[in-house]
Amino acid sequence: MFTLPKLGFEFDALEPHIDAKTMEIHYTKHHRGYADKLNVALQGQASLLKMTIEEILKNVEAIPDEIRQAVINNGGGYFNHNIFWSVLSPEGGSGPTGIFNTALMSKYGNLEVFKDQFGQAAVARFGSGWAWLVIDEDKKLEIMSSANQDCPLSIGQTPILALDVWEHAYYLNYQNRRPDYIAAFWNVVNWAEVERRYESAR
């Protein structure tokens, strides 16, 4: 059965950029809800329960028709949040380094251009969804967004940086000011984890 990963920080550790109450509700209610509903959907599915969530989401056509959408929705919500928490840190925001930084600069020229393009993808996502930096099937960096809890893994992309732009991720503190939330996000990005994910996916 799928369980919530432990956060690497306290609920208030990301303040003032992400407030403690939002973190608590987001993690204990929304993320837990996805995990619980995923486990319900997978009851009796012995073959799927032997797989990791990554394997399940990479092979959605193998999921039985009667539970496929429930697994896509809740499995995506479970996995997407796992990624999101891992790329947040109270010590974040310093900037990328190493071979990942080299690849990022080669693609976007400088960090501010990357942040601007990523932010545009996050702002432009209508309604609920996510903004991502992924490694595509050609092993190249790409910015993309996805609706609801759809996951890049299901279309052959490997996510290494995630930003949740569902309103529950920011509304208590930022209300309708999604661009302000996006700007604050850069202060808590765990670039070391993004780099680790980049290196493991190459």
C-alpha cells in the first residue's frame, strides 16, 4: 500500500514563502487523500500492487479500464506531490550547480530566462494543474504544464522539478495572486534534489 513520504522539514519551515497552515492542510488532507483513494482503487489488483507508483504511471494502458481514471487521478496526485515536497527546502533558493546547471544554461541561456519561461507555463495553466521541468524522451530539458493530476511519466517525460498550481497550494496566503506564489517558490527550491533527479534520469 502507498504511504505518504516524510517531509524533510516542519510545516512552518518554508515561511514566509509558503505558510504553515497551507503546508499542513496540503500534506495531511490533500496528499493523504490521494494516497488513500489510490489504495482503495488498487484493492485486489495484485499485479499493480507489486509495481512502484512510477511503473504504474508509465504504463497506464495496463491498468484495468474500470479503475484507470481513478488510478491516473489519485496515483498522479500521490506521485506529483511526492516530487513537489522533495524539491522544496528551507535552505533552498541558492541556484543550480554542476552538470545540471551546465545543461540548464545551455538550454535557456541564464537562470532568469528559465525562471521566466517556467513561470509563464505555471501562470498559463488554466484552472488546476502543475508546471514541470522534465527530461524528454531525447534526454533534453523541457518546460511543460499538465492539467489536474496528470503526470509527465504517463507521456514519456521524466519530471525533475514540480510546482503545484492548484489553488489549495497557495490560496490561504496568496489568494488569487498566482504570480506572487510562483515568484516565492524560487526562494525554497531544493536545487540539489533537482540536480540529483537530473543525473539519475540521464
